[in-house]
Amino acid sequence: MAGIGFRLKNYFNDGGLLGSIQGTIYSIIISSGPWLISVLTIALVSTSAQGEVGVDNLYIFKSMICYSYAASLLVFGAIEMPMTRYIADQLYNKDYTTFKGVYLYLATAMIIFGSIVSFIFYSYIDILTVIDKIFAIAFFCSIMIVWLSMIFLSAAKNYHQIIISFLVGGFVSFIGSILLGKTYQLTGYIVGYSFGQILIAILLSLNIFNEFKGIDYSTFEFTRYFKKHSNLIFVGLFYYLGIWVDKFIFWFGSTGKQVTGLFYTNQYYDTAMFLAYLSIVPSLAIFLVQVETNFYKKYLFYFKAIDRKQNLDILNINVQEIIDSVKSGIYNLLKIQIAVTLISWYFADQIISYLYLPSMMVPMFQYGLLGAFLQVLCLIMNIILLYFLSHNKVLLHYFIFFVSNMVFTYAITFFDFRYQGLGYLMSTFLVFVLSFQALNHKLKLINFYTFMGQAISEE
């Protein structure tokens, strides 16, 4: 996402107060657009639907959306990192000719796979009508297309169109759900909401074709990246498994509730965690515009200096600039995120009360706030490690995140509800410590790992 980050940074550097406001809004939407707009839309739709549709139907509607996001991210996680690497290599070579063809191959494969999987899943939910199931399947496929599109659009110049796509789609989901829901109840809400998300997928796809114009050809070269960088498949997969495994345990465990068929939920834990995740939106936006862009410039200077065969003193200066950029970026991020997290934690009682939620959710929300704070720091540190090709180290971190979150959360289910969320916090803290140590070690020995990692040849 550094490509868009450089362009958004101009708003903060040259645009004054108005430019900073615009840059902040744009960076929030681009860094968190899919899930942020969806969460807000669901909240608005749920509030409006309470008087129109029964509680059971509302749970079905929310479960459909939640399950679709969970499943789509797990599928997407398996292809995200290898495809990001492929696109990055093509961008480095200034070769955009394969983008449209590769996008069509992957989009088609994801639609076919998503349709089959979701068809099988929804065949076990008898309460839904045929129309419900058709649009639920379309919604699931559209979400996967959105994730896929954002990989290709990470280098987009026309980021305004990306923002418009999310805003228009979110607005259509909200209005469509409300208007159709009043007449057709659950079916209306599913159709209306799904239509808006399908629209986002279509608009983003059109953005890709408009962004990368010119000669294009078909190739399956990208498939080699899944073999060449097979560890990256599991990097994304374990990361998303780590994010969702605690929810799965609370859904299907003793504290969960069956909505209908295969739909299970734990409304208190889910709501508390989603509210907690909203608190890290500032960090994601700051990382997009400041941390990654500043780091990337120093990172690029360092490797250009190596290409130009600069002496060791110059390389050491470049290394120190990399370290300083990482420290400065994370420090600036911490100033904002610590304030947001601490204020939210301190006023947790008032926030939960204001949203008319039960007070039992307060400790879950507080654990979630601290866990999300540590998770976003882990994410940033591991992204930086990926720049230095520490694939196996990042894979280990995310595997530990998945396993530890599963073990700690399961153990917590045997205790009082006041400790729900503590397992997630303990897991993120463990991975934070490991990620910090790994990044600190890597930054201190950049020259060693860079040169000793090269193949030795007779030349």
C-alpha cells in the first residue's frame, strides 16, 4: 500500500489544515475501507431493522455477514502474500501488462470456488429462501473480489475512485437494506445489503481496468510464486486464522448460541471485539501514510547504495536512517494510538452504556482494546520484517499467534465471563514480544543478513 501512501502524504505536506483533514479521511477509508464501512453499515442497518424484523432474523442477517467475512479472509489469506510479491516484482520491473489477465484468472477462480463452498454451506440452512441463498452466495464472492482488488489497486494513482467505490457501495447497502427490508423483511435486508457490496466489487474491478490500460497478455507465471514462495501462503493463512480463532471458540463453545443451522454466534464477545478493533483505525491510517512510506524511502536508498557499490561507511549511514525512520514512525503512531486506547479503556463503561449494551461487556471490551493495540504493532513490525525477506520468521510469529490465541482462549472459557478476551490479549502480547525481538535483531544486523544472504558465485 506504500504506493497510495506516497500520494496521500502530499495532502499532509502541502494541503494545510484542509489537506490534512482530506488526507486523514482518505487514508482511513483506503486502509480500513472494507471492514470499517461494513461495520458502520451493519450498525446502522441493525438499528433501523430492530422495529422492522424479528430478533432471530436480525441474528441471521448479522451471521451471514460475519461468516462471509471470516471465510473470505481465510481463503484470501492463502493467496494474499504470494500475489502481493508477484505484483511487487512486476511493479519493480515496470511491467503492468499481465495485471488485467491475472486479475481475471484469479477473480474467476475465486467466484467459482466461493460459489461452490457457499452453496454447500447454505444448503444446510433451510430457513433461508432461494433468493436469500443466491444473494448470500453473491455477497460472499463479492467480498473476496474486494480483497483481491485491493492488492492490485495498492499501486493505483486514481485513489479517489477507490474511495468513491467504497462510499457509494456502503450507501447503497444501507439504503437498499432499509427500503427493501421494510417490504420483504429478512430477504429485503439480505438483497439490499448484498447489492451494495456487489457494487463495490464491480466498481473496484473497473478501477483496475481503467488504471492499467494498454497492451495486456495472459500468463500463468504468477502460479510459480505459490511454489517459489510457498511459506507466504501460510503467512497470510495463519494471520487470519489467528484473528478469527477466538471468535470461533466462543461461537461453538458453551457460551455460544445457535442462530439457525450452521450459524452460531456469541453476540457479547463479537460486539466487544468489533468495537475494540475500531480503535486501531488511526494506527492503520498512520502506518499507510507515514510509517511505511518513510521507512520505504530509507529502505530503497540503502539498496540503491549497494547497487552503486558505495563504501561501508555510507551503508552504515543508510542503515541508521532505516532504524531512525522505523523508530520515528512507530513513535508517532504510538502517540496517537496510546491516547485513543487509553481514553477508550478509561471510558469503557460510558461507551458500553451509551450504546445500550450490557455492562458485562466492559471487561471484554477493555481486553479487546489492549489486544488490538498490540496486534496492530505486531502487524507493523512483521510487515517491516517481510521487507527484509524474513518470511519464515513472520510465518513462525503468525503460527504462534494462531496457536496461542486458540489455546489461551479455550482455557479462558473455563473461567468467569469477566475474563473473556484475556486469551486474545495474552496471545497478542506474546507475539508482540517475539516480533519486537526479531525486528530489533534484524535492524541491528541489516548488513550481515543482506550480504550473507546472497548466493556465492565464481564471478
